[in-house]
Amino acid sequence: MHCVTVLGLLALLCCSSIGTVQGGKIVVMPVDGSHWLSMKILVEELSQKGHEMVVLVPKANYHIRNGSYTTRTFKVPYTEADLDASIDMIKKWMLKAPGLFNVPEMFKIGMNFTELQVKGCEALLYDESLMRSLREQGFDLMLTDPFLPCGTIIADAFSIPAIYFLRGIPCGLDLEAAQCPSPPSYVPRLLTGNTDTMTFPQRVKNMLMVGVELILCQTLYGSFDELTSRYLKKDTSYKQLLGHGAIWFMRHDYTFEYPKPLMPNMVIVGGINCAKKKPLSAVSSAEQHLCFSLYSLI
């Protein structure tokens, strides 16, 4: 009887300590364009689950609009016309076939876009009234696309975990920051046109691109490193800061990607932006026969 009484008291105490379940407070630092269109699905879903979502929005942007979440707009030192011109240059470059001879042009376009975005990030970080207001809200975590440094820097400044949502970062900076193995003799580099199955000449070409990437990316991310160390007032690079991410949601899968090793805190969420599905078109008997013949050869 004594044991039953003690157990009953413990159960009563446990029940009395249960309160209403509340959602978390999440600050979101997106990247405009197609990056945001994928992240928006996650932000809206979290908002519907009862989490308080606050999205930081540059005044000049393409797709970030009001929704089931709260938006906080900040001024940027560029106009939508400047943004259009930068994006148009990227689109024209992407229509060209990849190759080593395209590196100088890619470098110029990348520097132009990066300089524009870093200025916007700097405007947000040094908006003292907005940053003070955000700090006072006591957010639980930061959801950000680390393609740009703003969210990662704010997470460190606010001492909150950073959750990453990304497709990838140029030069494999994400893999380096997370310390994922990425041997150049097996992992194809950007602009080489190689796959994960390479001949010896292709591997040599891949190795050469590693050296080109090293020079390219040191310059490309130099402004990220300078802003990171200047704002946080400590000697650190953006890659070092990026490595502190709590969870990485990788927006790809192995259907279109070559298999590669990932860290335990990296979760593949490819297809998250394919909510609207369409039925497959009918396949003719001739096409079926061709597919079967190809399959039998494999």
C-alpha cells in the first residue's frame, strides 16, 4: 500500500507539471530567388505547426512576400534594377557550356553578385535598432541559407543554433566547413563537365580545377571573411563559423547527385520543393521496348 501511495503521488506531480506545448521562436534569413521558393515551403509548414516565424526581408527582392509568417524588412544599398542586372548576368553565363575557359567570366560575375549581397548583409547587421529588436525577442534558433553569410553571423552574435537549408555552396565550401571527405580524384569539380566516373585525363583536369578553385574562392569569399571578423570582433573566417551549424538540410538527393560521404548532422531533403506532382505521360510500346533493351544492356 505504501508503494502504491508513493507511485500515485509521483504520477500526480508529473501530471501537474505538464503545461501547454508551445512552438519555438525562429528567425529566418533567406536568400532571394529560387533559394527562397524552396525554403518558403518549410517556413510555412513550421508556421502552421505553431512556431513563431520571423523572416528578414531586404527591401529590394524578387519573391519574398508576406505569408503565414511575420516579415521584418531592412534597407539595402541597391535597387531592384541593380538586382535585375546582376541576375541577368548570371542567367546568361549559366546558358553557356561549362569549361575552364569560362572561369574568368564566372569570376567577374561572381564578384559582382557577391559584392552586391555583402553590402545588403552589412546594412542588416549594422541596423542597430532592428538588431536590438531581434535580440530582445529571444529567438530559439536561426534558419538560414548559408549561401550568404548574414544568417550564420547573426546566429553566432545571438548565441543561438544555426540550422542550414541549402542546395550547396560554390567551391564546396559547405563540404569543407562540415569536414566531409571530398577527394579531387573522385569528386567532380565545377566547370569540368566530369561525372563521378572519370578517365585518367579527366582526373588530371579535375585536379587542375582544384587549384583554380582555391584561388577563385579565396577571393570570392574574402569579403565574407572580412565582414565576419569585423562584425563579431574576433579572428575567424566564414568557413570556420559555418562549421558550427547544428543541422544541415541538404536540398538534393542521389537521384541527380553522385554518392558522397556526409556528416551525421547532414540530412538530405531533396524533392521538398516538388509538392505539386503531375502524372507521368503515357509511354508507347516502342518506347517501352527501347527502355527494356537499354536496361538489359546495363
